[in-house]
Amino acid sequence: DVQLVQSGAEVKKPGESLKISCVASGYTFSEYWIAWVRQMPGKGLEWLGSIYPGDSDTRYRPSFRGQVTISVDKSISTAYLQWNSLQASDTAMYYCTRHLTIHMINDAFDFWGQGVVVTVSS
Amino acid sequence: DIVLTQSPVTLSVSPGERATLSCRASQSVNSRLAWYQQKPGQAPRLLIYAASTRATGIPARFGGSGSGTEFTLTISSLQSEDFAVYYCLQYNNWLRTFGQGTRVEIK
């Protein structure tokens, strides 16, 4: 069975760095794009970016480029979302999710991780 | 960005009744539209992709239709477990966007 298992909840202070993870299993990790989606408290869903683990080709929503970094470690089937300097406005739930079709970038998302709550507060 | 506008914002429906949710795109997305269900404290669940194809394991009471800029999600006979928030997603280009959601609540 396909599974995406995310790391645990985080509480950070403004200006701190953070890297959250998403471990994939049940399929060939390198062949499907992985996306990150943000959900701010009480709000809707927002796509941050996607990465193709096969060659680390990465696409960012323009408003998030430079604010976060998406990466992968193919050897352990893990995707990451990273911040160098968190802000209070980064407080949200973050989901990793797999693109539906092998190799396809313009695609829906099928399997989702359980989400990571990131709280940034002084 | 392609803007997706969902209507209504909230839909009050009695169990067993039909629910019709709308998603309108600011420009054509062809048939590259998906629908998701999200319950409190849970990740979204894929219901429909390619505008009308049910995802694996999704009951037949969920149906999708439309193309271009107008799309509809129909739940033919609402069950108690269907009360949730529903989002549409366009993936016609790499800069994908979600609608703001429709909350389906018990009438």
C-alpha cells in the first residue's frame, strides 16, 4: 500500500530554521512527483511546490520561491520542506502528497501524508 | 494564476438528499480538475480527477462533470459521513490552484 508518513509537530520561534520530512513507501519513489500543500488555520489549501525525486527537478509557487526549499533523499525515499528563517505567518498545517500519475507534473494529487502542524510563536 | 470560485460557500442538506457543488475557473482548465473531501483533523481525500473519473474506492454516489470553466460535483444521496468541506483543484498547468472550499453541513 502507498503511504506517506510525515514527521511530528513542531513549535519554533521566529527566525529559527526548520526541516520537516515525508517518508514514502509502497511505490517507486523516484517515479512520481511529490508536492507540498499548506493549510493555514481555518483556511483552504495552497500548493507550495513539487519535486521529481528522479532528478530533483523542482517547481515552486512564485510566492514561495526563496521562502522555502523542497528537496529529496532518494536513498531513503524521503522528501523535505525547509525554512531558513521562520515567521509567524508560516504557522500552518503542511501536507506532502503524491502526484497521481507516474512522471506527470500537471496532475492531481492522490495519496496524502497525515500533515505536520508547524507553530511559530515568540 | 487561474482562480477557482466555488459555490455555495456553505450548503445545508438533509441526509439522503442530493447535493450539487459548483467550481468555476477564471480561464479554461480543459478537464484537468479534481475534487477533494476534507473532514476535520484529516488530510484531504481525492474523490474525482479528470473532471469525472472517480478515484479508487470512491462510492458511486459521488459524480463529477464539466469541462473548460464550469464544473460540478454531485453527491446523489448524502450519507452522514459525507458532511465535510469539499475543494476543487485545477492542474491544467504546473501552477495549480485550489478553490476556497464548500462546506456541506447537516440541515
